[in-house]
Amino acid sequence: MDIVLEIADAFIFDPLYATFLPRAALSPPAANATYSSFKEEPTAFALPHATWQYEPSTHYFSIAPSKYAYMSAWNRDDWQRQALSLYLITWLFGVLVYYLFASASYFLVFDKATFKHPRYLKNQITLEMKQANVAFPIMAILTVPWFLAEVRGYSKLYDTTEEGPGRWYDWAQIPFFLLFTDSLIYWIHRGLHHPRVYKYIHKPHHKWIMPTPFASHAFHPLDGYAQGLPYHMFPFLFPLSKVASVAFFIFVNIWTVLIHDGEYAHNSAIINGAACHTMHHLYFNYNYGQFTTLWDRLGGSYRKPNDELFQKELKMCQSEWKKQAAAVDKMVEQVEGNEGREYASETKKVI
């Protein structure tokens, strides 16, 4: 994350901190200054030199600091400044990725016939966006300590191949990261379905029985943070390339959108795609995995997606929808009781 922070400092934060927290405003008074001189001579405040020296976050490129980098009372290496900057990056960048890719998926991929499904909620997309907007800033607060520890050198992140285990690991870290996080997310996700936990934390995400791409991040903040923990834990337990770390951060957010887009492009027995995740939203106690079906198979929770999902003419047929609705209603009654959902189809009937 130090690469992202350096770019953000150079183009965004240096001018902002220099403007709103200028060095002169908080600098200590000169040694020979008196109280009366402050009233008459504002220049009695000294302007000390910056206490930090620029060091590129990566050997692959560098961005020479502008004059603004030396004009704030908070140097770039101040942990409080870093924490605030990382919070804004995590929050706002997460929102940007969410709306950018969820919107692209919605307009280019998502099947709008889903709106007619009997268990699609009234004003669902608006509700999904509201839930996501509430979750992002809170998740960012919880995530900052991990990123701050990375930036301050407490993780096993490395820059060049020479600093890591070797060239073989530059490639091996990719499947290793995916398998490690897939394993932990499976157990965390399954734990979130425990009755004592579900109704307090995971329940908001299961409000979306027929999710749209905007449901991807529409969950309780603690739910999203808990399922994101494996990603943050990895670089503190194992070596991870800085570039790979940023790439994974973006990929994970995009993947979360993809498994909620309702486009069943493949019927893979290995990849936990949108079809598998739809089974999870419809039938609840199945397909907890994130990337693969491995742990669901080992844990006895795998449910093969219905064959009808991969046939365009059957995917949205009334008989399939009625079967899904009956299963959903049974699940909701057993797990949530009288939830009081307002479905769009029922609203139209009343009208």
C-alpha cells in the first residue's frame, strides 16, 4: 500500500496538507520570541526544515516530491498523516472501484429480466447502494491499522525479485494467495451463518435473494471486514510482492462484483462463480467459498448450480422461479422468521 500512498501523496495529499495544515501555522515559536512579539510580529513563528527524506516506495518508478511535500506540519512519514491518508484511500478508492465495476457489470452484463423475479425486492438497487455506502467508511476505519503496519514496514511485503524468495515465488504467490484466502474465507463465511452470529452481522447481505452487481459490497461493515481479514493477514504471514498486493486488492473487489452479476457464463465444477454464489443466496447453507468449490466439497456444503441457470430459455422461466421462490420462503422462515421483505412483484399486484 506504500506505492499507492506515494502516488496519492504526490498528486493529492501534499497540496491538501500544505493548504489545510501548513507548517508555519503549527511550528514552535522562535527561541527569543515573547508573547507581545506574537501579537505584533506574526513572523516570530519559525519555519523548520522537514525531518524526512524522500525514498521511493518501489524501485520500478519514483515521483519527485513537489514543494508542497515540505510545506505541511505533518511530514509524509508522520503516522497520523499516514493513517488519515490511508483511511481516505481505502474508503474512497473502494467506493470508486465499487461503482465503476458494479455499474459496468450492470449495464453490460446483468440480465435485467431479474427485475421480474418473484423474490426481487422493491427498490432493491437503491437499498443495495445505501447499505454499501454505510459499510465502506466503517470498514475503512477497521482496515487502516493493517495498511498502516504495512506502510511502516511491519509486514513481509517485498519490492523486487531480489528482495523476495526468488523468481519462482513471484509466480507461486498467486495461486498460494488465492488458496490461502479461499480457505480462510470459507470458514469465516460459514461461521457468519451460525445462528448466534448471522442475525447480527451476516443477515443484511442475505436480504438480496436475487442480487444485482450492486449487492457485491452491500453488507454489514463487520461482515465485509471479517471476510476481508485473510487478505490482510497474508502479507504478515508470508512474503508478498508490493505490486501483487495492489493487484490483488483491486482483483478481489472486482471478483466480488462478478459473483453477484447474475451472468452464469460457465458451469465449472472448480470455480465458484456467479452461478454457485446464486445458489448460496437462494438456498443459504451452501457454497460459502470465494474463488473455488474446494472447501465446500471438503466441508460437505457444495451444491451444484441448477442446470436451468445455464440455459437461456429456462433460466428465467416461471416454473424455475416458482421453485426458487418456494425454497427461499422456506429458508427465510427457518432462519429469519417474519422478515417483512417487500417484493417488487407483490407491489405490482397490489397496484
